[in-house]
Amino acid sequence: MVTEFKAFIAKGNVLDLAVGVIIGAAFGKIVTSLTEDIIMPVIGRVFGGLDFSAKYFVLSGDVAPGTPLDAARKAGANVLAYGSFVTAVINFLIMAWVIFLIVKAANKAMPPAPAAPAGPSEVDLLTEIRDALKK
């Protein structure tokens, strides 16, 4: 069993996947920081100092207007935190765009697969059969 496990781990695909997961997690943190620390403050500034991450609607419960999101949740209010959702969507779009660009660049860098050798066409095969039957 240990030998099989070593063989499994030594396969290139498993190691590539592990590296991809680790780099993906680190990249996710970078994108989250980019969104929360750079993009959302700029968007908030454009919209007059609006902080999207703290925006919510109170669905049920007693919360004074202007109460921070964490305080409203601690008070037991049922809140719809749409600002967190907007931030998560922006995170996703940034990551999807960057991954798209990486895949596009990788596809350009890789040589195209060699074309399969062309065999005889149907017409050629039928001609051969016809000629063989004539003999």
C-alpha cells in the first residue's frame, strides 16, 4: 500500500494539482486584497464615500439606522448583506478575467497539435473497391 501511495504521489498530475491549489489559494488572497483594499474604496469614493462591504438591509429585528453590519448581526437582526455579495462578485470577476488571460496566453505559447495523417477519402476507397471487383 505504501508503494502504491508513493507511485500515486510521484505522478506529475498530482504534484501539478497540489501546486495549482496552493498557488490558487495565494492568488485568491491577492485578489481579495485587491478588491477590498483598492477597488472597493475607489468605487466607494466615486459614490460619495460609500463602503460597500458594510451595506445591508434589515429583514427582521430592531436595529438603529447607521448601525455597523457586525453590530446588527450581534444584535440578532436578520440582515441581507448585499455589500458583501457585491464584493464577492467583483472578486470572482477579477479572478475569472485573470484566469482567462492566463489560459489564453498559455494556448498561444503552446504549439498546435500535429494534424492527423490524412487517409484515403471515401471516393478513393470506393474506387479501389470498384477496381478490385472488376479484376
